Amino acid sequence: MKLVSLTCAAILALASSLNAVNAFTHPGLSTIRRSYSSSSLNVNLPRLDLPDVVTDKLEQYDLKNPNKMDESEYKSYSGAAILGTLLFFLAPGALLTGIPDDIGNIAGAVLPDFAFSAITGGGLAIYLSLRKDDIGETVRGYGNKLLDTVGLPTLRYDLPEQVTDVMEEKLDLMNPNTMDEKDYNGYSGAAVAGTLLFFLLPGAAITGEFEYLGELGASFVKDFLVAAVIGGGLAIYLSLRDDQIGDSINKAGSKLLDTVDNLIDGSSKLLAGADDA
């Protein structure tokens, strides 16, 4: 009998969790009626009526019926579901779905990608920017535009004579040591632009970063689904208990939504103040 009860409770938590996820991800369903708490919550919480089959099971296990909750209670119940999902998503869910390994793979690919991009993309851009013809002038112009747009400072240093002699005599290129400030900034900006472009496109493909990013994205999706079912489901079950445990979980859920609401309200005021200034 205990095994049957535990199984039913697990199925109930799963069903409630999935219904909660549907409530947040499908606001256009005909069964949803939008409502807002008395605290003028900026986070709009759609409300979903659970089927009688589910609510009958809830009441059978002496749990609250979300369909009969007032706005404040429903807000706390929804916040608890979100909080449980987030907590499981950030800790055990991430470990179970291998997110740290995926992040480590990406970090391991970034360094060789940057080195390869600096030599190949940056080196090509430097060569083009030092040409004495229209191509060099155009590339330096793009380099200046990049630095002006992002506001990067330019650090100037002199190259050894052995290098500049080869650049001038054998390659017929400009000498960076004798450039004026405008040309030097364009040359530096071109080097940065060439490195970034190669880093984001061919460099990432060659070092396998795109593959790692795809794996990370898939892991995030799996993590969220697992967290919604287990973490969200457990939080929903606890929040529906008609005891002190349920009250504590509901208070935590309400505080989460209040915090989000305050952050949104504060950011809106900051943006409004910036516009007025």
C-alpha cells in the first residue's frame, strides 16, 4: 500500500509539474484565465485550471486544490514551482546533464581558436592594412571605424628594425613605427577586426566550438526538462501541503516573485531616468 501511495504521489507531482509548465509556456490556451495579484506584480502569471482527475487526486492526498486558490495563494504556488525548477536546474540538474563538461570543452577550444585566429585572421588583416595602395587605405579605414565604435584604446609599440626592414624592403609595406596616429589606429583596429572575424567563423568551426555549443544547448534543454519535472514537481507537492512546510515553501515562492518584480520595477525606473536625462 505504501508503494502504491508513493507511486501515485510521484505521478501526481509529475502531472502537476507538467501542467505548471504548460501554464507558463502556453498563455494562449482557452483554459487559461489571466489574473494579477494585489501587489501589482510586473511578472504576468497565467492561471491554468487543472482537470478534475488531478484535483480529485490532490484532495485525496490532503493537498490544496490550485483551482480554488485566491490570487495571493496562486502566486505563491507558482513562485514555488519556478523556484524549485531553478534550484534543480542550477545544481543537480546541471551535473546530471553534463553541462560543466560541455562548458569545459568550450573553454578548452577558445584558447586555440584565439591563437589560431590571431595568427591567421589578424596576420592577414595586418598585411592588408600595411599595403600602400587603395586596399590598405580601405582596410585601415575599417579599422578606425571599429575602434571608434567600441572605444578601444590603442597601445603603441615600436617593432624591431629587423622586422620593419623586411616589411619595407622585401614586402613593400608601410612601417608601423613611422605611421601617424590615424594610420596606426587603423592598422591596430584592422588586426583586432581580423582576429575577431576569424575567431567567430572559421576559427570556431576548425576548433570544434560550434559542435560544443550545440551540445551545450541540448544539455540546457534536457536540464530544464529534468528540473521542471523533478525540482518543480517536488516544489509543487510541498507548496500544496496544508501545514507549516507548505507555508514555508509558499513564502519562499512569493519572495522570489516579489524580488523579480522589484528588479523589473527598479530597472524600469532607471531606464525612465536615463531617457529623461
